[in-house]
Amino acid sequence: MPSSPIQNIKQISHHPLKGAIFENYAVAELLKNRMNLGNNSNLYFFRDNTGNEVDVILENGNSVKPVEIKLGSTINEDFFKGLKYYLKINSQNAGKPAVIYGGSENQRRSDFDVFSYKNIGMLNV
């Protein structure tokens, strides 16, 4: 059954595609920030044949920054699963991974940076 069109802001919180909408927003903001800085888009994603994935791979010269995008407003250990896997297979040129999430507070962790969707522009791109 196809989902109904979103007609007002209140409908988004219950829409079955709200996670995909949030991810699309975050990727558009990352692209906008890169373009405003005069950088190439250089955004990719990673997915292997067993379902492991990272939402965005930011290319910056010889290094890449893996970024996971999660709608949830509370940090959950599952947010880091794809990033941890990616670091196992590409630790040589991967920069510090980041999570963009639906909460309002940025966090600096030893292994990951966590950015509120409100502060996507702070993500080092």
C-alpha cells in the first residue's frame, strides 16, 4: 500500500518514510555546505553484499570521513554499528567518523563525533 502524501508538518512524525526524509535532508545540507565552500560534491555511500552500510562517505583529498545519519533524538549504540564495521575494513585513510542525529546536542567522543541535525554545518567537510 503506497504511503499517503505529506500535507502538513504534523504528518511527518508518523509517516513511514520519516527516516528516509531525514536522511535526504541531511545529505542535501552536506552538499549545500560543500558547494558553499567551493568544494566538489564528493559524497558517496558504502554498502557491501551482506548489508553493512554507511550513509555518507565524505571524500577530502586522500582521506574519507564516514558519516551515519539517524533520525533518533537519543544516542543509541546501534548508531555506530556501520561506522565500526567500516573502520575495520578501511582504517588507513578513514578520518574520525561522525553521526548526524535528530537530537539537539553535539557530542565529542573518543572514537566518534556526534552532530545535531541543527549543526550539520559544523561537520568538517
